[in-house]
Amino acid sequence: MGNKIVLLLPIGVMLGLFIFGYASLIGTEEVTNEELQETIILQTEQLDDSHVNIKWQWGNFPKDGLAGMDYIELLIIDASGNEKASAVSGGMLQLTQGDDTLYNSDEVKKTSNGAVMSLPNDMSDEAILGPSGEATFRLAEPLEEDDTVAINYYHTWGEHQLSLSQEVTLNEALEKEISQYYWVSKVSN
């Protein structure tokens, strides 16, 4: 009897771990690109008078795959509610996976009401671009006391060619190009 316990105990533990692991994988909730908005975590921080930072992390990976581009938009709104379109002078964006940086960009485009950085949603080999990252906007002049910083994170899942200009807002451009294949999450401080 003593030897049987020595043999059965490890087998029982391995069987229990297998069952627990399988149940954990099956119990993971799947989301679509449309539902991803409910799981995204956005954090914004004013680093100093001239830099605003945003970090994002998707809560889940969309079961319907990755496509398109995502956009981070910064709007500076003065005390009277007017948007300061020329308030941003530059920025830096990086996409991460774990501790690794997979993508960098310093391209900032101006729109009629703010500034935008774009980021790809892509999966190649084991690298997944989009679900985790950070963007820092450099302001042309320090924020005034009554200014409000608003950041919009736009997620798209349809292939598109978006040409941004200072004549339209990002939302107007997306509505025209892929009206049913994007959502926006907003955060302000």
C-alpha cells in the first residue's frame, strides 16, 4: 500500500493541474473587436508643463483578429471650451509586448482640432502590435491653469487608407472611411 501512494500521488497532482489548466483556458472570455472597448485600460498623466503621456492595455485579445490602425488623439481645450489645434509640437509612440519594445514612431499629424499618432494592429510570428503601448505628446507651450487635456483612443478593425489633414477631425475622417468599424474611448484630466 505504501508504494501505491508514492505512485498515485504525483499522477493525481498532474491530473489535477491538467484539469485546472484546461478549465482556465476554456473559462477565458473571448471578445470581438467591437466588445474590446469594454476591456481596454487607459491611463493618462501630465508629466510636466510640456508633456502628456497615455498608456493603454487591452484586457483581452479580439477573437476576430487584428486589422487596421489605431489612433491616439490629444485635444487641448481652453477655459471657454475652444480646442487649441496647434498646441502640440511633437511626440513619441512605442508599442510593447512584455518588456520588449516592438515599434517606435515620432510621427504626429495635426487635425482641425488636435494632434494624432497612429499605430498598427498587426500580428506576425510571435509579435503582436497594438494591445499594449505608450504615447507621449510634447506641447508647443505649457498648459494654462484652466486648460483641459482630453485623449481619445480610436480602435479600428477594418482595412483603410486614412488621410489626415488640418481641415477635418479624426472622427470625421473615420466616419467617412470606415463608419462601422471603429470605436473611441475617451479620457481627460
